[in-house]
Amino acid sequence: MLAEQPVVRFRAVPLQPQFHQLCDESAELLRAEAAAGLRAQPAQASPKHFYDELGSRLFDAITALPEYYPTRIEAEIFRRQGAAIAAELAGSDVLVDLGAGNCSKADYLLGPLQPQRYVAIDISTSHLRSSLWALQQRHPDVEMIGVGTDFTHSLELPGGTHLARAVFFYAGSSIGNWAPEQARRWLSGLRQHRGARLVVGVDLVKPIGILEAAYDDPLGVTAAFNRNLLRNLNRLLSANFDLRRWRHVAFFSPLKSRIEMHLESATTQRVCWRGGEREFVAGERIHTENSYKYTIEGFETLLREAGFGGVRCFTDPGRWFGVFTAHA
């Protein structure tokens, strides 16, 4: 007698990713915001101006540097403890990837969680399209939606996308770009979604030399990434920044527990843009990014203050990085 063969089911029509551009900041608004930052004391620029196509590629290169440990260690935590992390999130059918970028971190949870729907959110769906198509081939039974919106302001999603008991996935230590009070308010806002679960990657406090090397590598990739922001401002504002006259500066502030990135004027120079100008003296800086570092206990406290419970931290043996889970 022949052994009974397993039934193999094939989807008649393969799933295809859907894309929705819900929020696209107008060039006028971006120009006004950027010009206001250049006039501020001290001058500042939003990190959103890092990420044109070249900036995104430079950041991908940064994550491959030996000095830049967060991406490598976070991946190792998921590789070793992914099943235990997924067990904390059991019962969720929707995975929402916040700041998905190239969707490279989605596989951390798509395998162990096996959600019915994956929602990849970034400021523009143009960054998501090719990545989401490739991801769909690896997970053909998962409904995939790419959403272009600024989730830091509001979590606007297309009609019919229900987020009850969703897992909100914020990987790569991006939570550190916000001051703790800003992060607390934003996390509190996620609690409006009934039964929300949270997975967030957090860079932890460690020796200053290790922290600073991760943001000022000897190859100068991070310096190029930082200066590329000026190239983007030139395009946005019709400005005349000369990238050769600006130095990359990155350092850890123990008092504020954060890495600060700046661009420092190498000479006294006048920068002009459409509708404005400013003289930068030698040594004057434009503040481009912060990256806050937490202790395990400090971030656990922040999550509880934001209204989350059931907090757990999964970390590496050196306690350099933490993956936190929690539920509303």
C-alpha cells in the first residue's frame, strides 16, 4: 500500500505588494523648514535630509563597517533568540515595520511570527518598492503593503488596514534619534491601537571609544553620509554649500547620554540660498543628528512610563544592544 502523500496547496493567484503614498511633504514646506534650521542659533538640519538615494546607499555601507556594531549585533540577537522574541508576540496577525527602509530587517520576524499581513512604512514608497517585491517572493503567502507616510507625526494608514493586536517593529536603534521625552510621547501614542505589541531595537551605553568609532569610521563613510546632507540642501534650497569646506564631527556627550553629529565649517564662509544667507565662522557647526544611548533599566522605565507592560529585554553577551518587547 502506498503511503498517503501530503496535500500541497498552491495559491491560484500569487499575492503582490500594494503601495500607498499617503503623506508627501511639499517642497515648499521642506524648504521653509530647512531654511529655518540654517537660520537657527545654533544652526541645525533635520536628519530626514540624509536620505536621498545616495544617502540611503551610504547608510547601507555604514552598516557593513566593522566599527558599526548595532546592525550586526541586533541581527545576532534575533538569530539566537528569535523564537523567544516571537513567543512574546504570539497571537498577532499584523507586523508593522516602522521606518522599513530596504525591509532588510523584516525577515527577523516574518519567519517566526508568520503574520497574515506585513505593513512596511517609510516616508516614501519609492524606497520600498524593489525591496518589498523581493520580500514577497520569499514570503508568498503574506499580504504586503508599502505605505509612504511620516509615522513620527501620525500613524496614518490606508482604509481597511486594522491594527488591533498588531506588532509594531522599530528596529536598528532609530528610537535613539529622539530625545527621551519625545520617544515617550510617541510610544504612548501607539497604545491607542488595542492590544498593540512592541519590538524595538535600542543601542545601549558602552565605552566612549566604541561609541564614537561607530559614528566616525576611519574610511570616512559616515563623514560622506553626513556631508551628503549639504548636497541635498543645495538641491532643495538652491544653496551654495561647498562640501570641501565642511568637516564631519561626531562625539559622545556623557551628560546627555547621546552621540551628536555635526558639520563644522573649516573656514569663515558665506552660504547663500533662495531667500536667505548666513555667514559661518571657522569652527561653527550645523547640528545634524542625535543618537541617544540607554541603559537596560532606563529604557524599561521609559516603556512603563509610556504605558506598556510585560517588558522584556533580549541582549547580547556584552550587553551592547537590546531588543525590547512590550505590550499595551
